[in-house]
Amino acid sequence: NAGVTQTPKFQVLKTGQSMTLQCAQDMNHEYMSWYRQDPGMGLRLIHYSVGAGITDQGEVPNGYNVSRSTTEDFPLRLLSAAPSQTSVYFCASSYSGLAAANEKLFFGSGTQLSVL
Amino acid sequence: DQQVKQNSPSLSVQEGRISILNCDYTNSMFDYFLWYKKYPAEGPTFLISISSIKDKNEDGRFTVFLNKSAKHLSLHIVPSQPGDSAVYFCAALARLSGSARQLTFGSGTQLTVLP
């Protein structure tokens, strides 16, 4: 069972470079989201999507773009990487956006990103 | 300002004893609380949850207690096992626009269970 798949697992960028973190899920989930995990900060929501063609900003959206052209895929784009974006990034999905309070969020295994 | 706080970055417990992980929150609009467990190089996985209308939920060795008046919840693991060693995140649900909800996470507590 694949679940939520993130690629790459590790990435090193130079300041100013751009890149896309890939996320795919095979559970037919409507809701997908991106979190970043930083020491002492927990996981913070970057962007989320409640369905194909619909995206919205989370708590820390600056410097990131997303799009949702299919139900399965939700890529996260860094337009011009900055050292402050060094973090571990997690993609997560759920059936309907946690509309049901006991609905679970399923996470990918993460992407460790370093920006030099 | 963090709305969900885990003030203990780490906790060490002897195998077989009780582990108690604590979490405080500030937003009265949270209506559901969850605990996620994370092993190194893996994503977080759901562990246990509790509705804001309850004060206790139990699942095997794991029990979550909620004290709404104190805006405090805790996770009890009894008995603790070495395989429980992981980072535990407290999280709280609040409604976004429409029917979607947002999970707000605490900063995590690293639990180490010593054999």
C-alpha cells in the first residue's frame, strides 16, 4: 500500500534556486496539505487543497506555490529558495479535509531540504 | 504565538512504568484533540484522539485525558515499552472555511523508554 508518497527524500539547494517537491496519494483523498517541521516549532501548515482546482493558504505560505490539477498530486514549488526554508517538509492527505472530527490525516515520509 | 504548546521537549521513562506527556492549548475554538507519533525518517501517524465534549478516551495502553477548564490534555502510556520511543505531537482541530478543518500541532515531545 503506497499511501502518501513524497519525492525526493533529500535535497540541497543554493539560495535563489527553484524546485518542486512532489506529493502523490493513491487513496482518492480530496484533502491534501503541506506542512513544514522545524525544531521547537512543531508542524506548521503551508498550503492545503480541498479538491482538484482548489487551493488555499495555511499558516506559513510565503515563498511557496501550490497547484492541484488532479486528485492524486499536490506539488509544492519553491520559487526562489532561501536559507529560512531549510526544513523537513511533510505532505498529508485525508478523505474530506478533516470535516469529520475523527478523520485521520495520513502523512508521507518527508523531504529533508537544505538551502545553502 | 503557539496555540498548542508542549513544554517538555523530552521525557525518559523506564520500561514498564507510566509515561505522561502533557499539552496545553489557548484557543477555545478547538473541538477535537489528537496525538500523533513520529519515528525517525517517517511521517507522523495517528495515535489517539478525544472530542472536546469528553474528558477521557482509552485505547489499549494509551489514554488521553482532557481538562477543558484548564485547557490541558495529557497522554498516558501504561506500561511503557521501548518501541514507544518516538516523538509525540499533540494536535488540535479548528474549523477553516466551509467544512474543512485545520490541525494545529505542538512542538513535540521526544519520549525515550529505557529497557
